[in-house]
Amino acid sequence: MQRGFFRAKKRKNNPPVKAPISPATSNFQAVRSLPPLRGKVGMGGMNKYKAGDLRKNLTEAERILWKHLRLRQMGEFKFRRQQPIDNFIVDFVCFERRLVVEIAGGHHSGQPARDARRDEWLKKQGFTVLRFWNSDVLKEIEAVKERILSALDLCSAPPPSSSPARGEEIPDTNTKTLSNGDLR
């Protein structure tokens, strides 16, 4: 059980009082503190609380796919679900490979123009967008997983983070090692 921060109920002319550890035995009202924002959350004008609501209310297809994407089960890549990116919330994203996975149907139905605008904007930002229908995820999850894995292999990885200023070497790609061990 996590400890949160508590705030006393407002009383006239009384300063706030620290709440006891057990809120069940007191008259104090618990106020849940949110974890610090990391990554791309809050990057634009998107309401981060709406993303939290979407994470709590996944569609059946999103729930099934999330079982297979979470905990680095897809090629050791980390996925996030219902992630705000600028003014959009994407269903699933792997920032390491800049891959977005969208499930069409549910709350997306009836929004093809908005989806096309979002896909266009995401592509301009360097993301690859995969879109699946709810029925594909529900009936053919293995085919969906294979397509995501192949897209992860095709997506370009970000450049290496080595820095000569910190004493790290950047490998020279122009030299080749011959079979006898000599450099060419």
C-alpha cells in the first residue's frame, strides 16, 4: 500500500494539519498525489487526466493487446499505453523505435478524418503508425504480434549515445576486418 499526501478538511481560521498515517481512523480527507511526469507526457496541450481515464477504461481489444505488449514481451521493447503526444493520445507507443500502434474501433469509430490528421502529424514527427481493427486483435492476435515485431525490426533505432567528449569511442564503420585479423 502506498502512502499518499493528506490534507485536512478546510476549517475556518485553522491552519492545515498533518494527517495521521491511517486515514480510515480519522476525519481527514485523503488527497491522492500524482507521480512525477516523465517522457512525453504533457508535451503539448493534451489533458493528462484524460489519458489516465483512457488507461483505466480500455476496450476489450486494447486490453488483450496490452497483455502482450506490457513488461517488454515484444522483443524487449518498452511500450506505453494511452500516451499523450502533443495534442493526441495514442493507444500504444514504443519510444525506443518510434512506433505507434492504434486499435481502430471503439472510441476511434466515426473519426477517419481525425485519425488521418493524427497519422500524418505523427509521421512528420518520425513515428511509424500501425493500425489494427478490433476484430483483428480479438481473433488473430498472433498475426498482429508478428506484424508489430516485424515493424519493430524495420523501424530505425535512435543514433548511439556514445560521446567522444566523455571518452567513449564511436566505432569506425569504414574499416573492415579481414579473415586473418588485419584491418583494411
